[in-house]
Amino acid sequence: MTTPIPTYSLQYFSAPPDNTADVFFLDAHTHTAGPPLNVPYRGNYYKIGICLRGTLELKANLETYTIEPNCLMLITPHVIKEWTQLSDDHDSLSVFFTKEFITSHNNVHTDHFHFLENINRHVLPLSNAEAANITASLRFLQQKFPTPHPYREQVIKNLINSLLYEVIAIYDQQHAAVQATQTRSQQLTFAFKNLVNTHSVVERSVKFYADQLCITPKHLTETVKETTGKTASEWIDQAVLLEAKALLQNQQLSVAQISDLLHFTDQSAFSRFFRKSLGFSPTAYKQAG
């Protein structure tokens, strides 16, 4: 898949906002105005966070997650995000970092980066013990983050590495448990949606995804419809629409350029698709944003 440049860089969330940032810790004391997060967007960073209080709703690619206390959040650059609900009492701890930060000077273990690139569940409910361990690690990172130190960057990188080991263990355990309880239809649908997230900008035919899964288009359509209530074509269209909405947040891209990025035959075809899906034109959506 050809991935357009992310909409937001980590520097938008740091203070001062005009500084180039490759790592940032977010808590109740470091919130910045930043760009709007209630519309689809991408970023150039990874995020590991835990909800301490209140609730949030996150849309990540084609999935919707309800985030409550003791939920672990794992966000990666290729994911289109949209925070659709946020309670007034919400509080969380999160560390943000770029690929360059964790891979510089061979600091990150190769297994870590492979894990980060292949996350496909972005919110994990934790047990009380797991949540306490992750919170303690983030609290320690929170304490060290603003502390002046000649080796501050190395300290922060090592703490993130340590946190990643904890996260990988939890993720792998939960992933295995989910796979053990899923039906064949659920596993097939899950694999289909992952493929759609990766290829929908270029590949729009149900046959392409069926071929990737070594089944017939009819079987794929029936399975996805039975499992989700939507057809395979509807999921593909939804992924394309999500990508379009994210790109339309970028005011430096014209509607014609976005049409090209999404591999429509021309701007008119893109406008017809967008209007049919949302009831108004991509230009109107862009102006409203």
C-alpha cells in the first residue's frame, strides 16, 4: 500500500509546539491544545497508554473500542484514529514516540519493532495486577521524563524498552486466548478486515481479498455478512471513505490530489463515491474541517 504522509506529527502535541519532538509523555499536566482529534487522522508516532479514570471511545481503522479504567491503548502510525467520545473525568498516562527515537543507535530490540508494526488490536482490557504493573512503569517514566540528566534520552529509551517487554507479554497472551475462542468465520472476518486496512486504497474488488484468503468471493461475502451484518464490499467502501476523510483533514492536499492518492479514475468518480456515502461532497467536508 502507498501510505500518504501522516496528517499530524508528534511536534503538534509537545510544548512548545514548534519544537521537533520524537518522544512525548502525556498526562493531566501536559495536555496541549494540539490539532482536533475527533475527526479521522494519522500520526507519525506510536503510543502506549493506560486509562486511569473515565471513559473514551476510539475508532481505529475499522474497529470501535470503548476504553475504560485498566484498558491498555496501543496506537501505531499506520492506523487511522478518531476519538469520538471523551468523558469529563477522563485521565490517562501515555507515552508517544517515533520510529526514529526507538530505533536510533540500535536501541530497540528487533522483536519490539516487529511487534509494533503488527499490532491489530489497539485496546486491551487488563487485570488489576497487569494494570498496576503498566501504571507503575508509566509513572516511573513520567517521573524521569522531565528530569535533567546528561543521559536523559538513553534513560527514557531504556524505560520504553522495558515497558514494551511488559506490553508484548500481555498482548501475546490475550491474542492467543482470542484466537482459541474464535470461530472459523470470526477468524476469517478478522483476517479480511486486516487485509482491507492494508490494501483498500489500491484494491477494491472482493475477488482480490477472497484470493488472498484462498476462498471464493461468494464464501467471503456470506461469511463477512453473517459475522458483521455488513457485506465485504461495504467494509471495503468504509475503509476507502475513512482514508478519504483522513486525507481531507490535510489542507495542503487538494481534492484532485486526494482522488489520485486513492486511485480513483478522476475527481468526479471520487466525488460521486464520497457524496453517495456521506450525502455531501469532499469539498464541503474539507471546508467544514
